Amino acid sequence: MPRADDFYVGLANVARNTGELRLNMEDEMPEGPCMKFRTGDVLFGKLRPYLNKVHLAERDGVCSPEFLVLRVKEDVRAEYLAAVLRSEIMLAQTRHMASGNTHPRLTTSDLHEMMIPRPEAPLQDNIAAIEQENRARAREIKHTAVEEWAAAKARFGDGLVHNPSS
């Protein structure tokens, strides 16, 4: 059971394809069981895997049991694993593995059957560095967009659309 002060990540909090968190501070902590994770773990969404919800944990917390919590071995970079799990080649593998009609899911054994490339450390480092650069740039663009949107709303007010019939 999660505690009230636990940092919680649910499936709805993870953006598709990017793994970025979209936290809503008004979300209530679930009452059911949760999975513990640590900084550097990879949270792999097993419910509806085609949604491609893979998050690299940047802090400790608890998550929905609809994630598989993956802890990397010494010879695998977490940033690399998260990037490769978000890739099209991994998505293609999961399409035929998920079972269930309305709520298709992967199992832990499905994950063990996946063919995950594990290159030498220098290539993993290179991929991880590119991934980190892309994430930093995306966050910067998002931050700028939020600031510009707020400034535009302040300049023009919230009534941007005029209805001539009113």
C-alpha cells in the first residue's frame, strides 16, 4: 500500500512515445497495491503496450501495478534501455505478444522473450547521450511554449474567440 507522501506514477501520467511525466497534483493516491521503483529504474507499461509508455525514473517512488519495473544490470545503461524499449522495433515485437481483447497486456515472461539489442558500452553511451540531449531540448521547447502561451493569454485575455451571434 502506498503512503500519502509517496511519489506516485500511474499509466495516465506517462506520455506516449516520449516517457515524459505529466503529473496532475490533484490525482489521488490509489488505495490498492503499488510497485516500488528507484531512480534509474525503467517503468514499462504492460497494459496496452501499443501506447508505448516507457518512463526512466528520475526519482524514487511507487507506480501502478500496470508497469513492469525494470532494474538494469551493470552492463546496460538505463537511458539506453528506456530508449530502445520506446523504439519501433520493440513496439513491433509487443504487438503480437499482448493478450486480452479490451485490455491487452504483456506479462513478465513476454518481456523475457523480447529480443533487445545490447551493444557494447560505447554505443550505449552514445545512444544515451543523444536521448538525454533530445529530452533536454524537448523540455526546453515545452517550457518556452508554456511561457509564450501564458504571455499570449495575458495580452489578449481568455476570450480569444468572438462569437458574432451573441
